[in-house]
Amino acid sequence: MTSNEIRSKFLEFFKEKGHKIIPSASLIPENDPSVLFTTAGMQQFKLYYTNPELAKRDFGVNNVATVQKCVRTGDIEEVGDNNHLTFFEMLGNFSFGGYGRKDAIEYAHEFITKEMGLKISYVTIFKGSQNIRRDDESEKIWQSLGVTNIREEGMEDLFWGPTGDSGPCGLTTEIYCKNASDEDVEIWNIVFNEYFSDGSREKLDKGEAKLTKLPVMGVDTGMGLERLVSVVQNKKSVYDTDLFDNEETKEKRIIVDHTRAITFMISDGVRPSNKGSGYVLRRLMRTVASYKNIDIEKLVEIIIEKLRKQYFELNKEWVVLEFKNERAAYEQAYNHTEAEISKHQGFTGYQAFNISSTLGTRISDIIEIAKKKGTVLSDKFKDEFEEASKKHQELSRTSSAGMFKGGLVDSGEESKKLHTATHLLNQALRIVLGEHVVQKGSNINAERLRFDFVHPRKLSEEEKDEVERIVNQKIDEGLPVGFVEMPRIEAEKIATHSFNEKYGDVVKVYSIGDETKGYFSREFCGGPHVSNTKELADNPNGAPKRFKIQKEEAVSAGVRRIKAILV
Ligand code: GLY
């Protein structure tokens, strides 16, 4: 069976079981600044676990399945062994109140043993913890299917999530199969999303986050395609499958893994930079760049050729161009670093920090260069480096705090106006198109707003005109804008909220309008906003500004994007 066949079989199998097939979301999570990359199939569905009624409305059913592109860098040190990758495809089936443990386990069992013809080596079940009882139910279901090799594990291995700052999470049961090296490979993780955590996983583990029961049982499964293929094709490693070209050495495996990640990230719009996802991309690119003799163009071409049918967004030109720029920047920084280090006799951590912060060279590269040149590091090199780095962080915090009070006000004000315009737009769309319009994402800068929302088709000229008219009318009415904080449960009754957002128990609700004039819009939102809609029309140098839709287009199936300005 080829990897393409396995992908299709998975989707067909779940389609037959009443699941709607949904396309992979982007690698850059929409509207969730607390995570850098999409790391799991469930991420694009986070909101449906807390609001299962929306699933029925948006998909017509409670059950969906996807092949999701994912990036995980947590295990980056292990890339190059038989089973670890930074970029991988994840097969997943998800249910938002549609089914529970029994169906989820039976589907997985049927797919693995019948469709894939594999023997299950063993499965795992949750052994219980202080607050959560042992998963006897899953154990019984496995036994009823004839699986008797059942192992027990605890929170660390068998409690999944949440992703980001908060979200759905729960117990898991996993399936292991043997590969050709006789290794037991974890191939499928079946999560029962029964809880909502109001804090990150880290906080949860420290006892600083609270778990509450979700309204209905959710199912969230994740099966790494590459691992499944390695087992089905009876290979010793994921790198020996038809998704790769039999990369044998650790070095070659790292190069091809990282280049796959780089290719997908750049194609989804990430660019190398010194922070966030751009920094992760830069690190991967620099690792690949440090292997000097690779024909990157050829490698990207081979990678894209294998996956272009599944991922039409892959863009060779962008990837190669970015890679060339990064390689040149890296070489230049490396040479400068060598020259700078040569200037020092005793080489201290302070000096190293100066080089690192001015040239952007990694500390590991600086140490490597210094060692190669025989430069002697000072005794307290590490401490010195850390001290300098801490001082720098404090300094930049206080200087940026000052900037906010003085400068920058202008661009901040413009973004604030467009942010308020986004709320007006959201409500106007709901009035003109219907209540199914739900925010999927938004991005605002001083020049324009961008707003993604659920709607099945293109807007007509009349619809766009009507939306503009309503927004401008609300600007002219000079409606007050303000917020209150209230329990999420209460807020959900009166206010709209966007997709993929993470919400705590207490949320801020921004409203436009008031009790006397009536509320035009009420949304979950962190702010900031202007205090009156008439500020959106402010134009010291001319006629009052108007709200104008510049562009309306599709971003994915069932999701539209509007770009709009105040002119
Ligand atoms: N969300 C399930 C997994 O990533 O394994």
C-alpha cells in the first residue's frame, strides 16, 4: 500500500462512518497567539468541543476527519532516529458530542486490523490519578475486541492537551504496532476530550490550572501518517517509506526532515525572523544551511513532487528564494563572528553576548567557532552570558514601556479604529448574510483590517454595499464603545465569539451601543478599542473617513476573507 492509498483509505473509512472530511488547516494557527504552529489535528476544532452545537451548524454533522499538516519541535533532538520528525501529517477523526469511547476505539481497531491488516502489539490505558479515575471503560472495550496486551500509564503519557493557554483535554488510549526493526511504535492516540483546562499544560501539571467537565464528550484522535506507513510498509523507519528516499544517515534524515518543515512553513507564509514562528523557521534553516554541500533546490523539488497532489499550496520558488537569502545571511554573520572572536584574548560571556546580539549568531555557533580557533573561554563564560542576556531583556522592557507612552501612539490609534471597525463589520455581516457568520480569524494593522469568517459563497455587490452602508451608519451614529468583564457562561448568552479562541472562566465583552440606544454588537474581545464609533471618521485633513471593503475572497472551503480600510 502506498502512502497516498493509506491517506485516502483513512478518509474514506471515516466518511463511510458518517464523518465530514475537512481540509487541513494552515500551519499557522488562526486566532491563537498562544501557539506558534499547528501541532495537532484538533486545533482547528477547539471551539467545537466547548460549543458542540456549532459543529452541527457548520458541518451538518458532529463528526469530522482530516489529514492535518503539523509541526512539533519538542522532540527536535530526537529527529534522525527511526520515528521522530518535526513536520508530519496527522490523520485524525473528531467528534463533538457525536460518539464516545466505544465507537472511537472500535473504529480505530477496525481500521488498524481490517483496513491496514496490522497486528496490534499492545494498547495503553490511563491508570488513574489523584483527581481522575482509572479508565476501566476503555479497558473493557479493548478486551471485548480481543486485545489483551493492555498496559497502564499515568498523567505524563496518557493525558493529552490542552494546546496553548487553555482548551479541551483528556485521557487517552494509544495503539502500538511493531515496525520491521521489531520496535513498538506508537501509531494512534485516541483522546477523550472530557475536560476543559483554564490554563496551559505546564500550569495544569503544576496544579495551577483548573479542569472543568465539558458539556459533552469529545473525541480527538491523532495518528502520524509517516509512522503508520512505516509499519504498513514493513520498514525499519519512517525515512525508509515512500514518503522519503531511504535516508540512512542521521545527517541526511535531519536535512530532509527540516527541509520538509521549512517548505511547508514558508508555503504557509512564515518568514525567517528573530521571534516566534519566524525564529523556529530560521533555526531550522540555519541547521540545514550549516551542511554546506546540499543542493537545496533539488531537495525542495523532490519533497514537493511527493506531496504536491495533497498540498497544492507548496511553493518551490518562495522556499528556494528564502533559503538562499538565509544562507547568505548566515554565512555573512558566521564570517563576522569569526573576525570578532579573533579580536579577543580572554573571551568572556559578556563579549560573546555582544557579538550574539549585534550579529544574531547563535551562542552554540559562537562557542563552536571559539573552540575551533583555540580561543580560551573565561571561567564563568556561561554565567556571564546569562547575566548580560538578562540585563538586556530588562532594558528592552523598560525602553519599550517608555515608547508606548510617548511615540507609537499614531499607529496604535489607527489599528484601534480598525479593530472597532472589525466588530462593526462582523455584526453587519451577520445582519446581511445571517447568523451563521462566525469569525474565523482577523489580522489588523495601521493600514487595513483583514477578517475571515464562515460563509459558503462569494458575496454579491449588493451584499457588500449593504455591509458597508450599515458599518458607515453605525460610525455616523456615534455609538459608545465599552467593555464589561463577566463569567464566560453568562457572556456566551449575550455575545458572539470567534473560532479557535481560548477563553478563561471570566471574559471581557466589548459592546458597541448602550442600554438606551440599544446594543449593536457584543463580542468576546481583549481590546483595545476607541471609545466612540465616530472616532473612526476622524480626518484632520479632509472629509470624514468612510469604511470601505477593498477585497472579498475565499481562503478555504466555507471561509471568506474581507480586507477593508477607512478612507
Ligand atoms: N490530539 C491528539 C494527538 O495529537 O495525538
